[in-house]
Amino acid sequence: MEENSSNYVPIGIPGLDEILNGGLTAGKMYLLVGNPGAGKTTFSLQFIAEGIRKKERCLYITVGGGGE
């Protein structure tokens, strides 16, 4: 069963959007977790920039790490 591309929200990174069949699944919530420097912030800001470019409402929430 092939899903319609309208069920996806583009991230704004063409190669990654292609691998993900158009982007992230619409209507879902995603949590990015990883080590410092893994690219979480860069990925998130690219996704937000794509939403702003498309004149969509955007929200970005970040929390500080617990430290060692």
C-alpha cells in the first residue's frame, strides 16, 4: 500500500525527504534524542525553516541537558 505524498511533511533536506518518501508523516509528534554534536539542533532548525518558508505555524521546544 503506497501512501500519498500529501501525508508527509517535507523536512527541507532534499536527499533525506526522498529517502523518507516525502518527509515526516503528517500529524505525528517526533522526539530527537542523541549525543551532543549529533545534529539534532541543525535538523530541527532546518525543519522549522522549511515550515516558515511554506508560511506554516511553527513551534520549536528545546530543553537543556542534565550534565555529567
